[in-house]
Amino acid sequence: MKAKEVRGKEDAELMFDVEQLEKELHGMRFRSLVDGLQNPCRIRHIRREVARIKTIINERKQGIRGQESR
């Protein structure tokens, strides 16, 4: 998901997305230890997506980039 797409969502939607991604990340980390992963770089993509969403949420809280909390 690109930053432009993330900025188009409401805060509640973003928090839900973060929760889902963190659950997926936890599951993937566990599976990587037990069975191994077919696509190990997916962990990096999930981590970056979570960071991107949290950064935009923080920008909204601080009023950076002229965006307000929704």
C-alpha cells in the first residue's frame, strides 16, 4: 500500500490495518522458525507497511503536512 492510499483512509481503518498486519507478522515470524517461509522478504514488506501507517497516524496527531485527525 502506498502512502497516498494510506492518507486516503480514516484513522480507525488504519488502526485496524496495523492490527491485522502485526498479527500476520507475528504468525510469519513463528512459521519461519518452525517450517520456514516460501517468501521470506514478505516480513520486510509488512514491517515497512506498518511503519508507514504509524508514521502517517503520527503526522495526523501532530498536525504535520496540514492533515488533521479524522
